[in-house]
Amino acid sequence: MNAPQADPALDNFRTIADAIATLFYPHAEVVLHDLRTQRVDYIANNLSKREVGNDSSLEDMLSEDVSERNIGPYEKLNWDGQKIRSLSSVLRDADGHPLAVLCINLNISLFENAKAALDLFLSPSKLIAQPDSLFRDDWQERINTFLHAWMRERQLSLNLLNRDHKRELVLALHAEGAFKGKSASNYVANVLNMGRATVYKHLKELKG
């Protein structure tokens, strides 16, 4: 990061630039343009290879008709070909006159690459239907499917189930024939975080 310039009027803005660049390091560059000199005043985490003192060419921002506070976000291309998403904030003095522009430049190439990798990894195009020969007797899958459908209908989740919910669910699973599978009682007890004895108790109630 470049050393702050002498003018104390922009000190607070330089501090904000450092804070933003530090929070999003190493992906964000923050450039402070002094509208009075039309030059770059400060650069935090330089990604663009600009230099303090470069021309800003922001004369239009000096107009009293300028009402924008935040301009963007918009996309541009960095020197290395990577995509940058930018937002520029017009900063004003105590009298409301445009004083500086703070430009936040976020390198989004890394996030785009991560998204592309995730999309490829999670793509359903490589999936096939579950083979009947493997899943015809998969009682665990059937229990899972019924369990989550039951909870969705009631807008519940596993961590929100109380004792009455669990009892009702055990009885509903029994009605679906879920306990015909070997060790199904143990599996349901583990999934619902309840004792096996409690599951057997509810099933015994049905037999009674």
C-alpha cells in the first residue's frame, strides 16, 4: 500500500480504503481519486498497476449537478485479463461539494472459476438412475425419503422435532412398512436421536 499523501482532508478516506482492502485481501483494490487535483491520491492493495499521481480524468464528477453517491457495480477488464467488478462512491465535503471518488475494484475471476468448477462437479448430466439391482431393497433410502417428505409437509427439520413429533413419525413409518428391514428400528432411533427402547415402546403401542 502506498504511503498517504500530506493533505489531511482525505485521511479518513485513506483509512477506509485500507480497511476495505484488508477485509477482502487479496481480491480487492481500493483507489482514492482527489477530484480537486484530478489525480490518484491513494491506492490500497494495488492490483491495477496504476500509480499515485496518475491522471484520474474525472472532471465530470465536479459538476454541481452530479447527484450520484454510488455508481455501479459495473464490470471491467484488468491488465492481466481478469474480470473486475467495480463500484465508485462520490465523497463530498461538509458543504456537499464533490471532493473525492473512492473506487472499489473486486477481482471476481477466482469466484467465477470456483463457480465453474462447482457447476461441473454438481452437474446432473453424468448421473444415471439408481440401478434397481442395487436399490430394490434399500430400506434406508426409503426411510430417508419418507422422513424428509414428512418433515417438509409440516415445515419441520430434525433439530425441531419434539417427542410428540417423533412418536407420530415412528407410527407413520410403521404404516409405510419401514420396520420390515433388518435393524430398521436401530436406524430410525439413531436418525431421530432417540433411544431404541422408545422406538420399541411406540411400536408396541400399535401391536397393543
